[in-house]
Amino acid sequence: MQKEILRLSQKHPRYGYRRMTAMMRRDGYKINEKRVLRVRREAGFKVRKKQRRARRVGLSTARRRKAANRGDVWSWDFVTDQTANGSHFRILTLIDEHTRECLATHASWSIRAVDVITIIEVAIERYGAPKHIRSDNGPEFIAYAVQDWLKDLEIKILYIKSSVRPGRTPTSKTSPISYLKNS
């Protein structure tokens, strides 16, 4: 039985002792998980953890671009809060950096990349398309769907480094969060 455990362990190095036990039981062996674990441990077999994939990050712009006029640079970010019963919800905020005007806010339990596109489309219809849009590297903002859609509209994306210091948002004074706090 030990030879079979070692043979299967060499054949399937990513299988743990529980899976190995299940395979052996299917093959007709009457075996305990503890025995498989002990034999594998004595032989030096360990299942290595898979290395996590690195998170995709948008390209950061070297220097911060200042908004020269209305519609030059828009900024978007998320605010997260919870209800009295503990349910979390998110608010997408979109502002014009030059005028500090709030162009859109959208609250929902979850906001996906498709929802972001829909909200920005409405703002573009109402205010016209900006030349640049600034965001952090959140998954909703670096999604291929959002990047491709903005590229089709010829809107340049300005990515920023995440939080400069705790309690401050990356877009600093012109962030949607600071807009909400100051109003």
C-alpha cells in the first residue's frame, strides 16, 4: 500500500493527501486519510501552494496633468459605505476637475465595468466628452471593456498611484470623495 501511495504521489505531485485517499478508495483500497498523510510526510511529499497571479495595473502617468478648462480632465472614484444592518454599498462619483462640478453619482450594491460605462455614457451625452479621465487602478477602471470603450471615444486615461497617505484619496484635492466631504 505504501508503494501505491508513493507511486500516485510521484504521478500527481499537485494532489494532496485527501484527494490521494479518494483516488485509492475508488481503486478499491480500504485506507485511512491519516495513513496517506503519514506516508507522504515521511517520504517528503508536500503540495506547494500555487503562486498567485499578479494583479493587472494600468500605466501610471509620470506627471500629474492639471485641468486647464472645463471638460479637460474628469476624475472618478468609488465611495463605500454600509447601511444600518451592515450591508455594504458603493457610490461611483464623477467630477470635472476644473470646475469641481459633480457630473454623476451612482449608488448600487455592486458596480461592474459595464455599469461604469453606462454611467459615463450618460454624463458624456449631457456634458460632452472629456479629453482625459483620471482614476486609480481599481478593477472597474482597468477592465479591458472600459479601456477599449474609452479608446474608441479617444479619451485618454490618466492612472494614478494608489493612496498617497492613509485617509486621503489618490486624486487628492480634486477627488470625488473630497468633493463629497466638502459639500
